[in-house]
Amino acid sequence: MKHHRVIIIGSGPAGLTAAIYTARANLAPLVIEGEPSSTSDQPGGQLMLTTEVENFPGFPAGIMGPDLMVRCREQAARFGTEFLTAKATAIDFSERPFKVWVRDDLYTADAVIVSTGAQSLMLGLEAEKRLLGHGLSTCATCDGFFFRGHEIAVVGGGDSAIEEATFLTKFATKVSLIVRRHELRASKIMQQRALANPRIEIVWDTVVDDLLGSDSLQGAIVRNVVSGESTTLAVTGLFIAIGHRPNTDLFKGVLEMDDNDYLVTRAGSSFTKIDGVFACGDVQDHTYRQAVTAAGSGCMAAIDAERWLEAQLHS
């Protein structure tokens, strides 16, 4: 058994920022950063699947997502963060010290920061692995700028899909909204916006069967589910907006979650319902989902944890 003042589960922008702050506060955190083979719990989080990041402050020429995460990790290590490249497999937050298992190895902590992130739901196509970050994206706010003057498509029929499509009309000459059914799941006001936007064309009753291109997206093969007819959409950008799934399976029945399984934190803080357990980043944020907001909430969690630990010493 190994004891730490703070254990951080997850190593995306939120977890690494929390590590930087807690390490500088002499709390010697342990980051259980995930496994490279895991799509839902990989070291560095979703930015490891991102090519160029142009909207993170301090990098006017942009920076590759993996490079940004490597720099954050090096910065945390410089201040004394310890890293464990493995996946947390079990937890016990019923009493302090809190317990976290990595397979058969037990680690205990006075405070735990959960920053396991979320993953975008994908279509399940083999080509997605090849083209993600090369014309295929899950974030219009992140990547829309790269498609100025292009014809692109968005997959999905909910509020998020219409928000993405509407945002992308600022850059693209045309946005095809690919909807599986002959109706939109989005709220009425969002539907009205989509239908009234001359740059959005809704492609009803349609699914994406395959993506074309080896190094960059060159088109999408789509199929009408009513007629069975397949056609090729000549798009150079495809945005998947069918939802996100927070990586919270480890905490079910332990931490409070909303209807979509995101962790619930107290308003204006990173405190969960269990004192001494904090949550930050996309695992508790289904609104913004940006690297910079994740980093900011990681800072909040670290400061909350530091102040809470200090209060325990004087209570």
C-alpha cells in the first residue's frame, strides 16, 4: 500500500493542471494517467487525438495536441508529480484515507481529484481512426476555422448537432446536416434556426457508411435508409455530433451523477458530494468541453483540495 496526500485520476488538461498546482503546493500528487491502449482512459485525454490546437492561450502559431499534453506533463513532473501509467480499476471512498486500486495494487490518499474526462460518441467506422484530426472532427469550436471555404457535413439531429452546424456556417460555404430519421431531436427553436439557415441543407433518413481518403477526408459515402440508395457527398470536413459519454463507470453508485452520467459538483466549486473528493474537466462539464476550460477547472480542483486539506489539519 502506498499513501499520497493527493491522487489525481486522469491526465488530460484538467488532471495535469491540477497536478501542477498541487505539486507546487508541496502535496506531491500521484497521477494515475490511464493506459495508452484505452480509448476512454488514455494518458493526455482527447487532445492526444487532436492535430493542431490554435485556441489555447500562449501559442500564437498553434501547437499539436499531443505536444501540448507532453509539455503539461513535463511541467507537472518538474514540480514533483509522480505518474503511474495505468488505469484505476476500483475505488473506495466510504472512509478516509480514500482507496484507489490499480489491479491488485492499492493506493491511498487524503484527497482525490477525478479528471477522467469524456469521450465523443463515434460512428464505429474503421476509417475514423485514420481520419480523426485529418478532416474528421468532433468539435466545431476547435476545428471550424480550418474549413473556411469548404463544403462540410455534420452528423446528428440533436441540439449539439445544430449548434455545430450553425457555428460552421461562419466558415463553410455549405453544411450538410446528416440526420438518420425524418425528424430532428433538437428543441423547436434549434430546429427553426437550422431550417431557416440558407447554408444548412438537411439530408434526411441518411447514415454514413464510409469515409474516403487516406491522409485527409475526401468524401463520405452515405446511404438513404428508406430507399437503400448510396451516394457520395463531396465533403472535405465531417463533424460527428451524436453525443458524448463521460468516463464515470468507475464512480457509479459512489459519486452523484446527472441524468447523462456526468459527475455533479457544487455550484462554483469542484466539490463532489463526498468531502475530500473533487471533480474537474469534461467528466463534470457537458457545456463547454474545451481544453482551456478543463485546465481552469483543474486549477479550481487543486486549490479546493489544498484548502480542504489545510482545513483538516486545523479541525
